Amino acid sequence: MADSHVVEAIQRVSILVAEISNAGAQQSVGVAQVGETVNQMDETTQQNVARVDERASAAESLRQQAANLVDCVAQFRF
């Protein structure tokens, strides 16, 4: 009778270990997905920074062109 209790206990432990292993594998997949998402967000952030820099440069160029235009128009008397 004691042997059957030991066998049942071992089977329960085996089932629990398998469930823990499965949960660990699922968590590993989840962590990998989070890592991929973070990398994609980082790439998008870097692209956005580059776009902001480009637009700031374009805005400065337009400001300079506008100042030059004002100087050119200032030569005329109305």
C-alpha cells in the first residue's frame, strides 16, 4: 500500500514539473516577443528623431531664405 502512495506522489510531482516547464517555455516566448517589440519601438524612435532633425534643418533653411527675401524686398521703396 505504501508503494502505491509513493508512486502516486511521484506521478503528481512529475505532472507538476511538466506544468512548470511548460509555463517557463511560455514565459520565454512572451519575453522574446516583448524584446522584439522593444527593438521595433527603438527603431521607430530613431527614425522619428532623424525626421525631426531633417525638419528642423529644413525649417532653418526656410528661415534663412525668408530673411534673404526680406532683405531683397527692403531695397524697394513703396
